[in-house]
Amino acid sequence: MKARLLLVTLFFWVSQAAEVFACATCMGDKNSPATAHMAIAIWVMIAAIMSVLGGIGAFSFQLWRHATTPLEPHEQLITEDLDRYD
């Protein structure tokens, strides 16, 4: 059954391979300025997304680092269990 499913998937993938490649009508000529500008726009969008994800990662790292630091002595007194003094 797995071999049959793999064969059907492989056949579907190979039959659709021609549609994956864009032609000059859809994407324009490789040497046209519009194609170059579109490539630059794609890189700018990737950079924007990566900078946002990098900021989220840096903030998460800062929270993790802050959470693993030991408490200061005056903060340890605040969280001390006072039930033993009753």
C-alpha cells in the first residue's frame, strides 16, 4: 500500500513539473528592468520578515537569560518562607 501511494505521489509530482517553471510571459524577460526590480522587492520583503523574526528571537533570548539569573540577596528575603517563624 505504501509503495502504491509513493508511486501515485511520484507520478503526480512528475506530471506537474512543467507547470513549476515560469515562462517569459508570466515572469517577463530575464534582462528586463522589471524583472530585476521584482527580484530586489523580493529580497527586501525577505529582509523585513527576517528582521522581525530576529527581533522576536532576540527578545525571547533576553527573557530566557533574565529568567535564569539568580535572585539578588534582597529579593531572596522577599520570597523567603516565613511559616517557620510562626
